[in-house]
Amino acid sequence: MTESHQQAVTVRFFARLREELDTDSLILPVTPGMTAGTLLAELATRGGAWAQLCGDQPVMIAVNQAMAKPGTVLSGGDEVAFFPPVTGG
Amino acid sequence: MTESHQQAVTVRFFARLREELDTDSLILPVTPGMTAGTLLAELATRGGAWAQLCGDQPVMIAVNQAMAKPGTVLSGGDEVAFFPPVTGG
Amino acid sequence: MISIQQQDFDSGAEYAALRDSGAGTGAIVTFTGLVRDSGDLEGVRGLFLEHYPGMTEQVISQLVEEASRRWDVRKARVIHRVGELLLSDQIVFVGVCSAHRGDAFAACQYIMDALKTSAPFWKKEITTDGEHWVEQKSSDLEQSRTWE
Amino acid sequence: MISIQQQDFDSGAEYAALRDSGAGTGAIVTFTGLVRDSGDLEGVRGLFLEHYPGMTEQVISQLVEEASRRWDVRKARVIHRVGELLLSDQIVFVGVCSAHRGDAFAACQYIMDALKTSAPFWKKEITTDGEHWVEQKSSDLEQSRTWE
């Protein structure tokens, strides 16, 4: 099944998550009203390293390159990113 | 009358005070127990521009190049300085 | 102006550019962060810094805007390096020009504190025994919250 | 190191010297003060700075010692110019190296705030209409008291 751009989101991973999931990015379908938190929970059900997305360690969320919360509602075309707490500077 | 070094203090003036008193420094006799404040009051009795030493504008005091208070007791050989609040930096 | 770059920067040249910010500037505060042994691991040789291209620049630019709303900021400059860095290398530069020193100190420290907790950079320590992602320090979070 | 001098200074060279302070340094904060129109008088062309030779160095050196007692200070540098200065000229430089950024910011700002109220320097503004001794600002006194 092909998803049109309007019904899909790009999901990106960074740093430790990117390494442990062995994944830079995914294109996933998005359903109306779906939140970043729901997407995260869905990914966690993949098991293995993915389970940590809903584990003890905090996961930060960005939507369209701005910090977001689990409750942020997603739309087709959005870029969603999941990453560990930042440690720059 | 000649004062020995042990019974005299050097008094220095800076900035606005130096200009208005038209005086860089003085050598003055010091009596036992004399304080910086007493010396200041004595100088103020000279009248004219000197009266401002006990006037409305604050006068700061240093003894031997360290900030001091009117109550600081003077000894022969001390260097006493009077100046306006500082404005560096 | 905000730069994310692999190459080193010249703090002297950055200062000179900040100074050229008009007659109203009375105070320039700069912060430079260097790679040091964090003390968490033995035998640290250096760091690898990853970032989220695009978002990083956007977040820092919002921090500079927020600082400019809170304080008098005549000019601000942020440089953050990414990639591999060795001990004592420069990592980050934040420079702020202001009319007054209190504003320059506060704006510079605010940008730096907020960058630490909200700009998407991640550090990996490279030690003689291998690599290790650095965990966020709770002291950085607390320092950033003092500005809220 | 503390210098009171008529000649200008090179902030880039001062930064480079501070950076050369050992592997424990993680943060360098510098403050530079420039001559600006204080707004108290019209047509300011520059400043004349007088100081109390000997006492000035002693007071600043005590401020640096006090800062080193309160915070982690690996290296500190203070330069203050005296004599005639023009608008936009550099007046003062304070640079501090520390392991941590909070300490570097605090020590640098403390030294600068305390210098403003306790180091014997006096500024005279030179305007197109004549000269005028600058009065101490109550905001400087208050800023210095926040450290007590």
C-alpha cells in the first residue's frame, strides 16, 4: 500500500537512539488525530531495542524541528524526531 | 617646627577633590589616637573648597592603600587618601 | 549570527566582529566552552558531537531572540562545533554586545544555559576503552530553570 | 595577572593566553568594557581616567583572590586602561578560566561589579563643551551589594 505524502510522517532518530535502533529515519502512515506519544508507543511495540522508547529513560520529541510534547497532534507531511536529552555546549 | 616621619602622615587627594583643593598631597602631623575622620574634619575647617570634605557629597577614605572608615586610627608614616566615590570600569 | 560547523573558530576575530557593533555598545561578554575530561570516565581522549541539522539553528535563533526580548542585546554571535573534538579543543562560543554590562552578562549566560538543555546536540565521549554517550546533567536542567 | 596601562590591549591575544591554562579548563568568560556616551551629557568625545597607583593593583588583586575563594578560578586576567580614551575605545578587560561555566560567569561578573565600586579609578567625561567628573551610579553600588 502506497501512502501519499499527505498521510505520512517522517520519523527521525538521533544519537544513542539512532545507534541502538540502527535507524536514521522511517516513513510511517499517520491517522487523523494521532499524537507523537501514540506514534512512540506504536514503535515501542516492535520490541527489542524499540521497547526502550517507552522505557525508563526519557525520550525527547520534536515535531517539525521544534520541541514538542507527547500530546502534540501529527499531520501528514510532519517531521517527527525522537532523541535522548540533549548534551551540547 | 619639624615633624619626624614617625609623627606625620602623608595625605593624598584624587580626581575632583584633587582639582578643587588644588592639592595632590600634604604632609601633616598626627597625634596619638587620631582617626581618619578627625583628620578630615580638621582639613574641612580650612574653609573654602576644603569645607566640602565634611559636606553633602560623600568622601571615601583609604589608609595605606586599603579602603578605610572614618574611625580608622592613624599612625606616623601612614598614607591617607581622600577621594570621591570611584567610577572606573 | 549562528554557525554550526566542524572547523575551529578564532575567538579573537569573533570578538573583533562583535566590537564593530556601533557606538551604543558599552559591554561585550563572551563565553567559550572547551573540551575537558568530565570526570565521568577514565582516559577521555576527546568527543564526538552529533546534532540535528536545521532544528539546531532554529532553536538557537529562538534563544537569541528571547534574550533580545529580555535584555538590551546589540549583537549576538553563537558558534557550535560538531564532529570529532580533542581535549582542550573549543566547542562553543557565545558573544553578546550590549549597552550595559549586566545585560551582556545575563544574555550571554541565558543563551548558554538554555542551549545546554534545549539545542539538539549530543556528545559521545571517546576514551581509551571505547565510546560512551554523555548523559544530561541535572545541574544543567536546574541552571536553565532559574531563567524561567 | 593585573595590568593598569595607558596603551590599548589585544583581546584576542588575552583570550589565547587564558586558554593556555591547562586541561582542567572547560569554560572561559571574558568581559570587555568600551567607552560609550553615558547619556548624562551631550556631545561626549571621550574620557580621561585617573587612578591611585599602587592601591588600584592591590584592590583588584584582592578581588581576584576573593573570587578564587568563592568559585573555581584556574586563571584570571584584569586589564584597566587609564589616561585619555575616545568613544568606542576599550577601557577594561576581565577574563576568567574555570572548570565549569557557572563559576566562570560568576567570578568574571563578581570581579567586574566589585571593581566598579571599590577600585580607585575616576572618569572625567570630555565633551564639546568642557570636562565633567562622572558621578557614581547607585545601580553600580546595588549590583555590587548583591554579591555580599
